[in-house]
Amino acid sequence: MTSLALRMTVTAALMLLAACNPATMGGNLLGNSAAPAPQVQAQQAQVQQAQEPVSQRKVDLAQYVSEAPIAEAAFSADGSVLATVHKRADAPYLGLWDLTRPDAPAIRTAKLGTGGGLGKTFILSPDGRTITLRRGEKDELALVDLATYRTVRPLKLGFPRDQIVGGAFSPDGNTLALISHQYPASGLHLIDVASGKPRLFRESHGYKALTGNYSFGPWVTFSPDGRFILCGLIKEQVVPGTPPKRHPLAHGALLYEAARGIPLVDFGLSDGSPRYTEVKHGAVLPDSATAILLGWEFSAFVNLPGGAEEKTMNPGTGNMFARMSAASGERLGLVLGRRDNSGTSLWIGHYDDGRTLFLRYLPIGPELPLTMAVNTAGEWLVAMPSGLKRFPALPPEADRAALALVEARELAEVGFPDEAYQLISRALDDDWRVVRRKGMDIVLPHSPLLAGQLELERWRLMRAEGEADAVWPLFGFGYLAVQAGHPQVVAQAAAELRRAGDLGTALAGYLDALVLAARGDVEGGYRLALAAKRGLKTADFDSLTSRIKDHAQAWQPLYADRAKLGFVIGVDEKDLPETPQRSVAMTPYIDIDGNRVGPGAAPPAARSPAPSAATAAPAAGPVVLE
């Protein structure tokens, strides 16, 4: 058979197969020319897309992540663009995403060369329109337009780009700061973006206040007004060799004046201050007058340019700070991780004039985030290996509630608890998530009645919004009733708690235990508390312990045996506060409906005799109190 005849035979066979293929003939065997069915079109599109090179596919972030998790991530300054790196079998791939259009496909996906990383040789510009990539000569980076993926201009470095360990653009995008590492010293390089040429170089050994081996980085950032550069500073032990081995001994930070590259102050190394020897991250807040330095177990706010410390914070019991932060206006966001690796959370606070006021504590999930940002709409954005998580903008009432708490505390401290209560009550209406237990803590030293009223108000607000944690203010309302001497109110709280699931039932058991102990049956109280303990998770014990530490007077009935009390709440005896004085007086309080009880109120309802601990069954219902 000739080649021409062979080709004709093959062509005829293919035409016959196409004629019998429903996908090519409109989904039927009649040979009409109708368009394929929608599901067939979708299948064809998926097949075609899967056959395209990864660098050309138009996919959304969720699909891209499902194929390869995010290994690195960076946001533009305004949070409108997210750059991600995904490590596939053949190479790392870059993804660029327009976050103002969450369902839109990628701005660009592309195969990357080996080496580098986001924030190193792949650095996103503040406006999210350009990025630096490893193109050109080995001592160059390329400034690449994201819309066309073409090189705008080469950036001459004056040193091999493989030495870059960190980098950042200035807020106006005109200067690129790079940190390089090469024994025996490291350097801070400033590149003029418009000309593509180096503008300034500073060597770590040139900082005269330090002696020994020091390196810059790996993190570096500009102040929002562009006046300062803040970078990491590492004290090292260097072991000679090829290549030499560097062992970090301590981590600090160094502040430069950006225009002239003049070192201004270092934090924690030259002055020997132990507080800053584990600085893992730093950032300048939006006012450009304050910097935050983060270690695993502390954060410090320092004045710029002098470096005087304004305030310190710790991450709270069982938590550690992650190496990231974001700020907008007077709001600051930090990521906290549990020491037992059980999860991470987003902490948001109001920062003003040296004060850091709580606004939100939002669970993120089991993953450790890669980076975070806040966009122009006030949304908080957290990039994780599994994708992007968005948290809605906080209402302006949140800041108002936080400031009201400050004023209320000042009023209570000088003897105006009623006025403090009024402020806190209004703050609850503004944003009960900000008030939390702090409102109760402010007025409790002056009036258990006012504290109970606030917890009752908070419970009602949380319950109305379906919050699972509404059991905690109801629990606080209940044990304050023990302190005030009103067991019938405790019974009301315990009954409501048992309607709230396993956690509520366990907390109701603790209330029953307190009442039995207050009536003299201390051993029975311990047995009820031990039974209640089985219904609590580890995180619940942390909350329970903090309440006992802050409200020891309400737990006084179980202090008869400190070792047993520590055991039933899951802490060591030494971690309990001092045994409080016993109070036998009945004080004014309210019932669960808000009615006054106690001295000056209507007589309480008739009481039923309480059973002994041997017959009490907390899981089946509340203890009947006298």
C-alpha cells in the first residue's frame, strides 16, 4: 500500500470514529451539529487543561493548592495580591493571585528555577504589580511585570544572587533592600530600582558597636514611611571549613536610617540584654514611630529611632508567638501557636500610645501559617499550606469597647464601681467579644453583685448568637453565686449549663461540688469535682485554672485540701493561689432572671433538702440544693 493510500485509509477511519463519538456530535448518534452538552464541555476542558504545562494553566488557588500545598507565601503591602510557591516533583512553581477577585483564576503561574525563595530572590513589590526573579547573569535579579511576565529591567547586585537570604522593597517601591551572607561577613545592600544599580552597601563587621562574628537577617523590612530599615542581627560561632559552619548563638535586631544607611541602634546584642536574645521577627508599626520585636515567648514595643522600650507582652499560658505580624491603623495582628502543637490562633489588638488592648482571639486551625496581612478593607488574611483563610474586618465599636474597659478599670480603682459597671455594660452592647471576662474582673473586687450582672448579660448576648463558649460566663455567674451565699441561684445556673452539652454538664458538676463543700460535705464536693473533671478537655482546664487563680474567693469551699483541689482542676498544688479567707455572710446577688436576691430583696423560694454525695448523680441532673 502506498503512503498516500495509507494516509487516506487512516483518515477515513478517524472520520468514522468521530462520526460515532457522542462527544463530537452533540451527545447523540444522529450526527447533528449541536454544541456538546455542558457536562461534556466541562470534561473536555478538564482534559485539555490537565494536558497543558503547569505554567500556562488558568486555575484558582483552591485547585492549585489541592495539587501541591503552599510552601512559601507573601502578600503585597495592601493585601490585594498573594504570591505563593508550590513544590512539585520536577520544580517549584510560582502562583500569583488577585485577592480582590477570590474566584478568579491565577494572574500567573510559572515554573521557577532552583534556589531562592519568596522574600529572598523572589520578592513581591508593595503594589503587587512586579516581582524579582532569578533571570539574567548570576549577579543579577530581574524585575518582572506580572501582567506580561516580561523583564522590566535587570537589577545589578554587585554580588552573586545565591548569597541572598532576605529582601524587601521600600513602601514606594523605589529601593530594594537585600541581605547577603558570605563568610566572614554579611551585608545589607540597597538597590536603586529605577536605574537597576546598587546604591549602598553596609557590612555587618562595619557596625562598630559589636565585636565578634555577626550576620544580618534573614528578615528585613522598611518602616511604612520609608525612613528606617529594620533587620535581623545574629551573633554566631563560626567553625572554619569549606564551607564554614555558622552556629547562631543569639538573635537581635538592628535599625538603620534608610536614606544614608547609617546604623542607629541595635536591640539585645551589644548591650547584653537577655530580653532580646531570641528576636525572630520585627516590624515597624503604621505610625513609623514604634517597632515590635517578636521572640517565641515575648514581644517588645520600642520607640524609634532611639529604641527605648515602651511595653512588653507575653503570649499567654501555653502559647508561643509565630514569626509574623500585620498592622493597619491602630490595629495589630499576631499569630499565636499552642506549645503542644494543637493549633494556632489570630490575636488582634488595639495599639495606642503604648497601650495594647485586646480586640479578638480567632482560631486559625492546626496548621502553622506562612504569612499574614490586612487589606485596605480591614480583612485579616492568613496564608497557610492548605490555602488562604480570611477573617472579616472588625467593627469600629470594637475599639470603642476596648477603650471603655480602660476607663472602667481606672474608675473602679479609685472607688467608682457603679460607674465602671455602666461603662462595661455599654461596652458589652458595643462588642461583647472585646469585653470577655475582663469586665467581671474589673468590678469583682468591689462587688460580686455587679460582676454577676455582667456575666449574666454576657451569657445572654453570647447565647443569642449561638456561641458555644456561652457556658463560661454562665459558669462564672454560678460560682459567684456560691461566693455570695445563694445556692438556689447556683442550681439555676447548673440546670442551664446541663442543657449546653458535655462541657456545660462538666461545669455544672463543679458548681455542685462547690455547693456541697460550702455546706460542709467537702469530701463529697471533691468526688463530684473529680467526676466533672472527666468531661473537660486540656484547653478547658486552662480556662478553669485561670478562673480559680483570679477568683479564688469563690472557690474557697474546695480549698480545705489544696492537693485535692489541684488534682480535680488539673494543676499542681503549688500553682494555686493562697487560700482565701472564708466568708459566711450572704450578700446581695441576682437570680438567672435578673431579679435581686439576698439582703434587701424579696424572700427566696422554698428550698428542698440536698442529697449526700453518695447519692448525688451529676450526670443525671443538678444537685438539689437547700
